[in-house]
Amino acid sequence: MRARNATEGADIRGPLNVTRAGTAVLDAEDTIIGWGPAAEQLLGYPAHETIGRPIGSLVVDRAGAYQMAADLPGAARARCRVLHMRHRDGRIIRVTTATLPLSHGEHDGQGQGGYGEHGEHGNHGPAGGPARLLAIADADETERWEVLQAMLRGLATQSPVGLAIYDTDLRVVWTNHALYEEMGTSQYAGLGPDDMVASGEVLSAGYPPSLEETMGRVLTTGEPVIELHYRGRPPVDPDHDHVWSCSYYRLQDSDGTTLGVCEETVDITDRYLAQQRLDLLVRAGGHVGTTLDMNRTARELSSVAVPQFADTVTVDLVDAVLHGDQPTPGTAPAGRLVRVWDGAPDAADPTGTAPAPGRDTVDYPPDSPQRRCLATGRAVLDPAPPDGVTRPAGPSRLVVPLRTDGAPLGVVTFTRDRLPDPFDAGDLPVADELVARTAVCIDNARRFTREHTAALTLQHSLLPRSLPRLTAVDVAHRYLPADSKAGVGGDWFDVITLSGARVGLVVGDVVGHGLGAAATMGRLRTSVRVLARQDIAPDELLARLDDLIAQAAEEEATAPGSITGLRATPAPGPDEIPDDQAVGATCLYAVYDPVSGVCRAARAGHPAPAVVDAATGAVTVPDVPGGPPLGLGGLPFESAELHLPEGSLLALFTDGLVRGRGRDTEAEIDALGRLLAEHRDRPLPELCDRAVTTLLPGPVEDDAALLLVRTRLLDRRDIAVWDIPAGAEEVGRARSLATRRLGDWGLDELTFTTEVVVSELVTNALRYASGPVQLRLIRDRALICEVSDTGHTSPHMRRAAMEDEGGRGLFLVAQMTQHWGTRYTATGKTIWAEQALPAR
């Protein structure tokens, strides 16, 4: 019989009950003189086939032979026995029989009844009349019924499950032994379900607030209630809460009449508390340490622990930890403690998303639980648990050390002043686990603070400390490091002085954050400055920078093992290829010429600049072709040529200024343009502040750099240009032209040096180049002498031997000027030299 069918058709009457069992009436000679319908149904014999037959003719042993009639049951009292009887169709079935004498007298003393063929047993009735009643039932059904009876007896006397039966008025009419043991009293008769314990409370959601209402539903609907959790204080333990798992079902008799409700209860206090503590730790794993902010982490710990574990939480950290330093073991007990959280989370902000409070120094006395906790590295219960069961007066505190790698970070104080039970030793493992997880998060935040500070220091040291003063442009800048757990990024900017009074403008952004990004930014900035000094066009500069990054990444990935000391470091495997953070970096490089007012720009995956017209305030985003990020290869870079009127405002920025979570990049760029246009006449530092405050009013998710440039044009009176025809005599004329202009400018002190420079550069151009030659002088912060031709061969300086007649010109130029060099143009090249102006 399957378990789910165990109660189908169950009858509270036993199978051998005369109202259910098959019955046979036997005379004193064990002859059947009566045969009931149930017996016919069980064995298949109709009454007329059995009346007059000995009962022994229906009984067989297991081999199929007839048993001796003396083995059959029969006694002065009812006895049960398992027999094998033959069915009318020949089957042998297993039955249980019980005999009941129908006349009374002394037993003959044989100890076992039977259907003796000579009638030697006593207690016989009149000759030929009824002597015994034989009840017959299926043995399997009988055994199941006996097991059921044993179970019911066990529930009443031995089961650990507490049982109570309520009548239809929901008043107790019966309880089992387990409930008595559980509650410590049996005085429950006539009580209602909510009267059995003090301070009762239904814990399970979705149920009425009282047990009586719940049981009323069961009584009315017949739907059982399973595993309802209920908390209260039983008479046996009135000072502590217990939790029970309760189940209810309706009781009915065989006719379906409702008799009441049965209650099953199991004390699950230990299991419930263990589950609560486990849930607390699971919640801590998902809610504590979501950021790298120590104040926020302390608040998150409080949001997890309150109110289930404590009423308030206080977190005090060693002062050095807040600055990112590693505390030294043994120094914390006397060190300064700073409070980063005190109290309970706001009901309106249970998850701790509001800004954390400020930090205040706390001064604990040497004998305080906090100082003792720091000194010993062990949790402290304050007050200590009493020996008796009386609860100590006042709040209960549990002070747990925040430690990592053996070094103290601070202490956490849990306080209970409203929860019913004080802290005890059973709470220590939970508190230790909560604080251990918090310690890991705070130590991560400490390490981040240290790395963030180091990266920020490195980045500031690599960025321009001050921008050069230039005639070509006015510049101002702002840089905001990231304020998130990602750490400092790799944004950078630069202003580079170039030949011919030109200026190079750079903004860039390195992939990633932290020290690696800052170091990569410094490497890229240096590379850009070196390439820019070669006076190459913006698109060519980005192409060369792209090649350098790709080559460096390839060399890093395929480099053989290096020797460190006496041990060789093996080359990385295919799954261990190091990442070069320069790969994927973005950059915008522009060169502005204050003589022509032309700005040439190229970009590698970087946002295009914004330009504000000084006269009209019109804002444009020029169509600078967007090449791929650096190091990825692919499409070539292209330059765009912008003609900027004097006073034009040029804004170069990284994407952190206009892009972020929940922000529309196009709308942010439009807002930047409007702000610059409305305040275009204001000083550039003020404009920078306005832009940053407007676009980034809160915490910065990514680094942001902004470089504002206001263009100027050189005065035409400070520029002199001459075309030099071919012919040796033109060298002298060029010297004369330059000398006269220096006189007009009041720079006679530079005449001799300038004549040497002009003679050498013009002579080389006329001798080695073809086409027109042009001489240009520019009076800026230095005197610039330039000679342009259509050749593409760059001169090289060399040291001439004593017997050489030539080869000393460029050497003299290099010695007599501050800087010299060559830059290539679309039509040829320009050789230039700069001299410092006389001090005024």
C-alpha cells in the first residue's frame, strides 16, 4: 500500500471488530454452525457450503497441507493468531483470527484454545449449540491497523512533537506528554491558543496576528496550516523567547462531524536563531562593502545589524587607517580613534545610501571595553554575563576588534537596550563574522586610499605643473580625478611650444584607473612631447604614436624571460599576456599657428573640440576625422584645418567631462558650448570653474580634464618675409634685409649672430634645394629666423676636420642660438633657429 494511500478508507474500528470482520459461529466440536456475509466475502464460501463443516477443513499450513485442529485458536478469552486459510478458488490467503467464547466457565488449563475433535476443552456451550465466535480479517490490513494504533499511542506518550486538541470553541481539551514537557505545566484545559504562552507573536507573513484567528480559519475551511512560526515565552522559561513551528488541521469523526482542531508544535528556537544569523551573514555579504568609502562601509554594517542583531552600532577606526596607512601591531591601544559611524540607520534610508556623517575623534579611557578590545584583540562583553539567569540592568554591549593581517584597524561596538535578550557567548561567532567581513572591506578601502593618493600624486607630478606663457594663446585648465572606487584615471593635457611661435595642444585619456593608468599617461605624454618637438603634422604624430604603442605591446607580449638576480623569469604564456594600458588610449593633438590663424587637428578616438566664435558667440564642433584609438591599428589618421579668428575660444576635453551614467553626451556638449558662448569674454580660469561646476556638480565617476584656449594673432609688424631669388649674390642681400629689420625692431645686439644664421641657412637652401627660397623673421618672445625651400632633404650637423673647407655652418648656428631644427611642410621644409631677446 503506497504511503499516500495509507489513510484512504481508514476506519477507526479495527479489522477484527465484529462490525467489520468476517464471522463464523462454532459449536463445541469446532463445527461451523453460523457463517457471516463478511466471511463469505473474504474466503469466497457461501453459507450453505460451510455450515456443518469443521473449521479445520479451511485451515492449511504454508506447505498447503491441513493443520491439526488442536493448533487452531480457541480459549476462554479472545485471542489473536495469524493463520493460512484456503479460499474457495484455491488460493491460500493470510488472515488474522480472534476467538471469543459465547459461554462462560473454567478453562481446562491447556493454555491455548482450539477446536479439539473430542471436545476436551472446557467452557463449551450446550451440545450442538454455539460455543465460540471466530472473527476473521485480512492479516495485512490488521497489521497496518495495529501499527496505526501503536503510532497513536506513541504520539500521546512518546512523540517529541507537542500535541494539543481544541474543541469547536477553540479551547484545549487534551495535550500529550511532549507538550507538558515543553511547557512545564499541564494546566491548559479550557485555555485558548493565545493563552498558552506569554508575549505571543505570529512571525510568519500572510497569517492573522493571533493563533485563534488562524485556527478559526482551519475550523471553518478545513484547510490545514503548515509551519507557522510563533514566538512567545513559555511558563518553563519565562525570561527568554522561544520560537515554535506550528501546524493545524481539523478533526472530524467517521460521519464527518467536526470535533475541533489539532495543533502540532515543535520548538525550533535554536534552528530559528541559527537561520536568522545565517540570513544576517548572507545579507552582510551583499550589502557591506559596496563602495571603497570607509564611512559608507560602516553605515552599511549598521544597516545589516540593526535591528535584528543590535539596536545601535558604533564604528571607530584608528586614525592612520583613514589616511591609507598600515597600522603597526601594538600601537593601536594608545592611538587616536576616529568615529566614522554611531547609531542606527535612518528609517528613510535603511540601505545606507545617504551621505555618511563627519568624523570625530573619540577618547576612550584605558580601562574601557574598547581599549581592552584593541589591546587584547579579543571581543569584550560589557557587562560580563552574570552567573545566574537574572538579566543585567542597563544596555548590553559587545565590542569586537576590526583586524586584518594581525594589525588593528579599529573597533565595532554593538549595543542592545531595547532587544529583549542581552548579548551572550552565542552571539560572538555572528559578531566576529560580521566584523571580519567589514574589516576586509575597510582594509580594501584603506589600500584604495593609499593607492589613490599615490596615483593622484604621481599623476599630478606627470601633468604640467604650470603652462608656458605664450604669445599665440591664452590657456587655462582644470583636472578632476575620479571620486569612485575605480581610482585615479589616465586623463592628461599639455601645451607644447613649437617652432615659428606655434603651439601644440594635447588632451588624452588612458584606459583604466590606478597607478598603472597614471604611469601609462606619463609615458604617453612624454612620447607626444618628443614627437611634437620634431615638428611633424598632427595626423603623422598620431600615426607614429600608434606605431610606438603597438610595437611596445607586441614586445611586452613576446619578450623572453628576464634575469632578476640569479633567477630567470619565464616568458608569459598565451593566457598570461600582459595588458598595455596604452592600447586603446585616446588622444587629440592640435597645432595652432598665430601667424596664419590656422589650427590643424587630428584625433584618435577622442571627442572633437568645441569652438566659440569671439564676435558672434556661435558654437561649432568642427568635423575632425575620428581615427581609431591608439594601438589598435586599422584606419589611418587624418587632419582637419580650422581657420580661427583672433579671440576664438577652443575647448579641448576628455569624455569624463561630458559622459557618465545617466548623462546625455550630446546634451552635455551643448551645455558646455552655451556656457562658453555666454561668458566668452570672462577670464579663462573663471570659465573653467563655471564649466566644471555646471557639468560635474557631484562626485566624479571618471577623470575629467578641460583645456580652454583663447587664440591670438601676431602683429604683422613683428613678422618680416622675403623671397630670395637664386644666385650667390642673394646671400648678401638677405643679410642686409635682416640687419635693417633688426634695426627697426631695436635688436641691433643680435645683428652679428643673425647675419651668421641667415648666411648659413640661405646658402644651404640655394646650394642644395631647388625652387623658391623664403626668409622669414619673427619677433616674439624670442627672435626666430626661418628659411624655407622646396627640398625634402634635411641638413645634418657634423664636426668638420681641420683640413675640411666646409661643414662648419650648422655647427656654428647650433652654438650661437638657443634652438634650431627642421620642420616639413606640404611644399618642402623649413629650417629655423631661435635667439633669446636681449634683457630689457
